[in-house]
Amino acid sequence: MTDMITITPLLTTLLARAATGTLLVTLLAGGAVGVLLGTAAAKTWAAAQARLAWPQGANFLRLHLSLGLVVSVEVLASAVALSLPSLRLACLVLAAVYAAFVVGATTLRGQECGCFGVEGMTVGPLHIWGCALTSAALGLAALLGDGLTAARPARLAAAVATALVMTLALQLLRGRESASARASQEHHDRLLVVLSPTCPACSALKIMENHDVSDTEAAGTVSWVDQDSQPAAALRQAGVDISSFPAVVSLDSSNPAGAQVRSGLQECREVLQSWRQRHLVPQA
């Protein structure tokens, strides 16, 4: 009888620890899925609005992964992680995806990243280490979580909650960036529209706006230039990052280093419209 009294608290403690561990891993796996779903939705929305600045050139070691491929992998991995009965296997799948993100982020370090559908974001240490730590935590859970089980609805609930919070945060960030860009442009006196000859969106912008390289408009305050032109080269030398096209660069002629860059077809059109309205000059 004494032995039973002694063993009962021990079993209770072990069960409580197992339940806590299961909860933490469920939240980890569900949160990781939520981030994948949130980024996939954000990129898809930004692409549909012609706002996504997808990196050009190699973005995964020497390979260039298309937007469609990356979004497909995110959605497929999320579906698999949510449908697998085994929490360990779900963590293993997610760990592999986040490890791949580390490779991609390391390849793009210092460059603009379209991962979250927000223009102007740069891949840095936080991006890389965030993916690395998430992958390590998921891998550890898969390795040591032999006794962990979690119902799939619990994973789904955690994923949906994370995706919703992430979507709201990104919308707030987009709104803040737009307001900041408009405020900054009030002090700018020149706008460059930078185009690439190999960019389909640039060709579309020229047709939609009825302008081409070497054109000027809005009383000479707007110049349409090639990516390799002298004005674009001078901005790069001043530290202005123009890596995605089409791009609009608003600047103060007396301080080019403080220029603001916006990229993407829809974003360029909106900035041009706002600039023309502010200068009260009709489109050419």
C-alpha cells in the first residue's frame, strides 16, 4: 500500500511532463505549418497584385526556384504535416522544409526577399537563424518524441491561429510601409522608373503607362531609365539597392542616399499615379 502511495505521485508527474511535452511540440508543429501557409498565401496575394519582388538569379545554391515551386512545396508540406497521424513524422517533414529555407536564405543573404510578400525586406541573420532554430527544434522533437502523440485537429488549430496572426501582422506592416513611403515622398523632388530589358513586368508597365526608356514626364520630375543607365548606377554607388524590376525610386536630389525604392508592376503604377496627382501634371 505504501509503495502504491509512493509510486502514484511519480506517475502523475511523468504523465504531466509528457502532456506538457506533447502540447509544446503540437504548438511547435502547428506554428511551423501556420508560417508556411501564411507565407504561401502572402506570396500568392502579392503576385496576384503584381507586388511581389521575387529574387532574380540563383536563390537556392546555384539553382533558381520559381515562385510556383516554392509555394507548392509550402502548401504540400503543410498538408502532409497536418494529415500524418504521427506527430514525429510531421515534425520530420517540417524540419526538412525549414532546413531548405536555411539554404535559400543563406544563398540570398543581403538581397531582397519575397518570402512574406512584403517588398523591401532583406534577408539577414534573423531570417537565417530563425529558420535554423525552427528546423533544429523540429528535428529534435522528431528524434526524441517517441511517446508524443497529438490529435490532428490540435495541429490544425495551432496552424490556423498562427496563419491568421501572421496575416494580420503582414497587413499592418504593409500599411505602415505604404504610409511611410508616402510621407517620405513629400520631401522628394525626383522619381526614377528603372526598367530591365529582360523583365516581362517592365514591358507591361511601359505599355500600360505609354512610356519607354529615356522618356520624362511630370514636368521633368519623372525619368524612365534602364537598369544599367548612369542615374541607376549612381544610385547604386550611393548605396541604394535596386535589384528587382520594375522599380520606382523616389529621391531628394540633394541626398540620393535617402532614396526610397518600390518594386513590382502594381506598386510602380500606384507610385506613379500618386506622384502625378501630387504634381498636378496629367499623364503623357
